[in-house]
Amino acid sequence: MSQPNRHLVPKLEIRWPGVAIWLSAWALLWACDGVLNLGNLALLLVLASAMASMWLSATASVVLSALSVLGFNWWFVPPRFTFHVHLHQDLLLLVTMLGVSVMVSYLMARLRLAAERESQHAQSAQQLRALSEQFREGLDLSAQGRLLQSVLQTSVQGTVSVLLLREPNALNTQAAASSLIGHPDAQDTQGLWACVKQFAAMGPGTGRYENQGTLFLPLRGPSCAWGAVALHDVSSLSLSAFTRHTAQQMCDVLGLEIERAHTLQLAQHAKEEAQSQSLRNTLLTSISHDYRTPLANLMGAASAIHDQGALLSAQQITDLAHTVLLEAQHLNRMTTNTLQLARLDAAPWQVHKDWESLQEVVGAVLSKTRLRYPQRQIDVVLPAGLPLIFCDAMLLVQLLDNLVENAIKYSPDESLIQLHAQRQGDTIEVRVIDQGPGIPDAWKDKVFQAFERIHPQAAQADASDETQLRRGVGVGLAVCQAIAKVHGAKIWIQDTQPHGATVCVAWPVDVQPEMNSPSSEV
């Protein structure tokens, strides 16, 4: 960032145009002497005064204008080489010339000074915008402090120390609550903390502790000070009011950025807490409904076998044992899905991938499904020559098992379940098709959210035959989406004609591994 001007008086090296204009005007006066009358010659000096004022200070312009009038009187107004004026009109000309030259010089110098101030303010605003953008580039607090230190050291040409607070109103010297950049002595360190506490600048030019040799500026935020800056070895004479004001604005930019980041962090934390609380409440609500039924059935069947085993027939005991098995499997499935969803959300990178055959994965899914639903018909179409899939086999089995389980739950017992796979460009598309009631368009995305189900009435503690298969906590498809996400796959739902739903999974095909062919022996 460029350094703003420290003084409003123009530097000596940019005054030469004004001097050149005055010299040119006097040369032109001598050349036109005897050709033009005194009034026209006087206008040349007034013009020179106005033009030279664009580069000279107001004091210099007024002094040179007065000297030029005296010189004009000496060399050009008769009697020449004296300051006496014989004619009244010549006296009036000199007075008018002096008044106009002085007024024009003063006004032009003030106008130029105002233009310089405006240019400096524009430059300062541009610097502040650039500094604010740099603060927002994802820098940590220490990096932001070092950036401010560097910018201020360039601006004031001195040594700067920065005190940063990591928490609001952390008015102590604990390392965990503050960060000190630079090497201030003990007295300046106390001054930094005093500046934070008083929320005001201290030192030369501030009206507070003027005898100090260090200027302290707070990092002001809307609610509190987030630190302070110490500009060492400065005085009210070496540091202009404009430079102090610009330095304070730079400090305020960092203070606002720190408070903005802190507010965003609090908002994100509050959002996560709200989401976590909502998830806990929803999970407890779902468990209170969906775990109650299988547990009640388990306890009822086990109690019957335990209390009345001697009075029951072998078939009755077998039926009760089958009920215990089904309910235990149902509880295990709900628990596995819930824990898997939590694990994938907490640590999606902890997935162990390897090259797997889709045929073997589908075979494992069918084996588990036929044990649970031996009467259901499942049509599987897997073309030969499908490429290997780079995945976690356990997770892929769970994904397809959940999809087939949902298709069976929400379709008539006599209907056919289809599992088809085909290659589509750089993906393998797997489709699980059922002939159930289908999924409305408004729910096609919502069903992939945890604890969301189209049929909330199925969550009630009802063990009737119609709802027995549909009980669950609504995490099956959410687990499927989480598994697809960690593998870079896509999952969506389409309608099946004339009725039903088709869940599609597009699995990416990676570069296939090289197969080691056995070497032949000669």
C-alpha cells in the first residue's frame, strides 16, 4: 500500500513550475515594454500570479504578488527606478493590481489545497478498502495483526506494536486471551492495556497524556475494543493530524473485521447447537415411537416363552421365537443405520476403499434379502463386463440393502422388485425399481433428510400386518445419500410407470487397475 502525504504543504521539488511562470512573465514584460501600455502589462502579472498559485503555497503566492507589484512600479511606472507615482490613474492601477493579484493568489492556493486534501482523502479511502479486503482473505488473527503492523510502520515511518484480544473484554494479560506483536517495553505494554480499557486514543496530539512519547490507538469495534496499537517515538510535531486520523481508521478497520469474524463464529456455533439440539430432539422422538414397538414385541414374546413355555405347543414357541428374531433384526437395522449416519457425518474421510466387483456386492445384498424375505421376487440385471468400483464394500452393500429394503416395504407382496445396472459414460448407474405407491415430487429431495418419512403414521406404535414392515426412524435414505456423497456418487428418485418409484445411483468409474496376468513357463 502506498504511503499518504504527511504534510499538506507541497514539497519543494513540485514548486518549480510556479517559479518558472513568474520568470517567464517578467521576461515577457521586458519584451513588451514600449509595445503595450501599463494596463496590459499589469494584466500579464495578474495572469502569472493566478497560474503560479496552482503550484505555490498561499503565503508564497501573496508575497510574490506583492513583490511583483513593487517591481512593476520600480521598473515600468513613470518615473522609473523610483517608488513615486505622479499620476493618480497609475496609483489606482497599482492598488488594483495588488488587490487582484493577492486575492487571486490566495483563492487559487486555497483551491489547490482543498484539491490536495480531497486527493489525500480519496487515497486514504482506497487504502482502507484495500486493507479491509486483505483482512477478509481468510487470514488468522495473528496474520491480520502483522499486516496492520507492516502498513502502519510504512505509513508513519516508525516502530509499531500491536495488542490483539481473542475474546471480547478480555482485559488481562493471559496468553490465551491476547496476542502481542512487536517488542514494547513494560511501560508501553501497560499503555496498550490502558488504551483498550479506556476505549480511546492516548499520547501526542490526542489531548490525553500528551507528555507520552508513544501514540496509542485502540482497535475499535461496534461494542468494544479488540486491542490497541502503539506507535513508538512519535510527537505531535512529527505526526500530522491527518496521519493520526488515517492510522486510527486503519485500526478501526481491523477492529470491525475482528468483531465481524467473532460474530460469524458465534452465529455458526449457535446454528450448530440448534441443529444438534433439533437432531437430538428428533432422534429421541423417533426412538420413543419406533423403538417402543419392537421392544414391546420382544418382551411380550420372551415373557410368553419364559412364563408359559410348558403350556405352549412347539409351533407356538416357534412362532414366538420367530417374532423375537424379526424384532431383533429390525432393532439392529435401525441402530446400524443411525450409527452409520452419525459416523459418516462426523468423519466422512474415514472410508476404506478398494476395488470391488459390483456382481459380488449385489450377490451379498441378495443373500441377506432372501433370508429376510424368502417369498419376494427380485429381478436382477447385471450386464457382463462391468468395470470394477473403487469403494468401501461394506458401505456399498448397506446402500443397496437399504434401497432394496425400502422397495420391499413400500410395495405389495406379490409385486416384483427390480435391480438393474448399466454403464452410462463415466458412471455405472444402478436402479432399484418398485411398484408401490410412489413418491410425490415435493418429497423426492426431502426423503434424503434424516428422520423424514412420507408416511408419518407408520411411526406409531402399531404392530399390525399393514404397518409392520414400514416401521423405522427415517434414516435409511439419509444413510444412502451420505454413503453416495463420500464416494462422489449421485443419488436421486424418479417415477416408475404406471406407478412406483425408481431410486437411481450413479457411481463414478475410476481408472481401472492393471491386472497381473500369470507368466507362462517355457
